[in-house]
Amino acid sequence: MPIINVVFGTEPVWPELAAKYDAGEVYWLGEGAPMIQIAGLEGGMKSGKPSLVIRLELPDGKVVMAETSWALFDAAHAALRGRFGAPV
């Protein structure tokens, strides 16, 4: 499973991607993104614990899927809530 690394800061968050962005190798899926979905998978982990998959549909029609454990995603959520509070 991928590690979730929660980063706090101001833009640009990942300055090392600037050259890739300029070369058209980075897609920024903001407002108007074709599709962003999250699916919960009961028993998705080898351990039998739940996982989730994040699906990103890119403008060129390609699809990126990333899976992580529910526990890691929840920890990332807790870190964001701790920093920014509940969304309003």
C-alpha cells in the first residue's frame, strides 16, 4: 500500500513538479475535473480490513487509481481536520 504523506504549506506545495507541469506532464484536476471518485472496499486489505480506492479521470480519458487502507486515509483526514478544523 502507498504511504499517505500529508503536506501543509502554501502553493506551490511540490516545487519539484514545476518543470513537469511546464512540460505538460502534470494534470491539475481542479474545478471542472472530469471525475474524482472514492470507493470503499470491504475487506480490501490482505488483512481483511477495509481499504479505499481513489479514481481520477484525466482530461485525455486515462484513469489513475490509487488504493490505500481506510486507516491511513482516516489518519490523513484527522491530520487535516487538526490543522484546518471541520470544513464549513
